[in-house]
Amino acid sequence: MNGTLVPQTAPVSTFRNSIMSDCTGVITQLFIYPVKSCAGIEVSASRLTDTGLEMDREWMIVDQDGMFLTQRQIPHLVWITPSLTQNALVLNAPDQPEISIPLTYRGKSLKVTVWRDTLEADDMGDAVAEWLDRYLAVPGKQFRLVRFSATSRRISAKEWTGDLEAPNMFSDGFAANVVTQQALDDLNDRLVTAGHEPVSMLRFRPNIVIEGLDAHTEDDLSVMRVHTASGLIELAMAKPCPRCPIPDIDPFTAHSTPNVSQTLQTYRALPRMNGALCFGMNAVVKAGAGKSLHTGQPFEADFAI
């Protein structure tokens, strides 16, 4: 269910201890991506776990060698649309029958690789593997759907998290991605000025979209706090998010054009990231696993010193 947008800035009186914080704002959108690199689901609320929003990047598609696959290699992965029922992960894709995988299902153990990490995952069975083979239809490749194993543990790079041991599942390395709406607005202004079409936030696959801050203020934050009825949520901002060619892929057509990357090159090549084109901030869960985030929720944040 889509979240309801709220005013850009919430009254300061809505924040506990906001006088101690450097800035405040509001969560306006939440997204989860149950299957890595497939379509996302916009939600109005999500339970936070120590690995990020619940069921985010909990499943992944691998080839016959157990190597993870993304839109970088197969752009039409974006047309696989997951949905979640109370009992199942459901996949849809163009010209394919819907397929449902019970949430209780845990198949045989399979060794898989995602970036620098090799770990055990649970295979989701032959039926969905055949479904993927038919739809993806890449010569020389066979596909399996795997789920992050309850016995596996994958830790974000300590060079960015310091003393905090921060787990994640099949993300690109961190529990959550945070983007200001103003960052997208600024990009779209630049795209339109250059004669290109504006793009949606779907290009950047964030988990948490915030308003109330200037464009790219998220780059300079150290921690983001949300006060809930059941306690405090704290997200530690770990590192700016370098962008690969995926933002150049239109999620509606699966066609790629260089407009986004070329525009980001003019102003988002960050020296502290060795010139990488960055958009949004990777975050890890410092406190609050088990509590819920929802759209319309105010937050407070501190700047990095």
C-alpha cells in the first residue's frame, strides 16, 4: 500500500529532544525489494530488523554457479514483480503465469556468492527455477531463486561501520538506503534543463525517502533517529552510495540510456569516494530492531563532525 505524503517539514514540537538535534524532517516513502534487483514494493509501514526493513533483499536470483545476478547483467529483471501475502512470496512477470513460494519453505542448502561474500542460502526449488529460466531466457545460463539462510550472517564492511557489527542480507552491503526527495527533485531539474525526461525515485531503489532537508543533506548526517511508541530507532549513516548503471535503466521499459549517469557526472562525483557518482546514503541499524517505521513519521538527525 502506498504511503500518504505529508507536509515537507513537521512542527518542531512533534520531536522529542529535538533541541538536541541538528535537523529534523519526515519519512515520506518506504520501499522494500524482496528479491534483489527485481521490482520493489512501496509500503506505508515496515518492521525494522537488524538487517534492515523486514524481507528486504531476503531472496536473490543466482546462476548455475551460485553467482548473484542483477539488472547490471539482465535489465529485464526489473519486470519481475514480487508481492507478499501472509503466507507466500508471489512473483509475476510479462507473459508468465504467476508463481507462489510459501514463506515457510526452506529448500536444500546452496552455496552462493554476492559481491565479496560467499555464504549458504536456501534453494527455493525447481518450479521457480524453471519459471526463471523461461522468463529470463539467457543463453548458457540457468537460474535458481535462493533465500537468505537463517543460519547465515553477512556483515557490512567494518571500514565504514567502525566498531558496529552491522548485518545485512543480500543488499549491496548495507541494511538500508536513505535518499532525500529534494535530491531527486534537484536531479530532475537538471535533466529537464538538459532536455531530458525527469525520472522517478524507482531508479535509485531507496528504502527510506525523507523530506524536510536540502538535497543531499543525507551525505553529511551521522545518525538518524525516530522515536516510536515502543522505543527509539537509530540508523547510523555509513557511507555515500556509489551508483552503477542501474539508475540509467528505465524500470518501465527496461531500456538503458546514459542521461542519469551523465547528469550525475556533472555534480555528484564525490572526491571522498574517489570520484564515484553517489546518490543517497547507505545506513545500518544501530538500535530499534523489532520496532516499526511508517510514512509520516518525524525523524531527527545529527551531522557528522
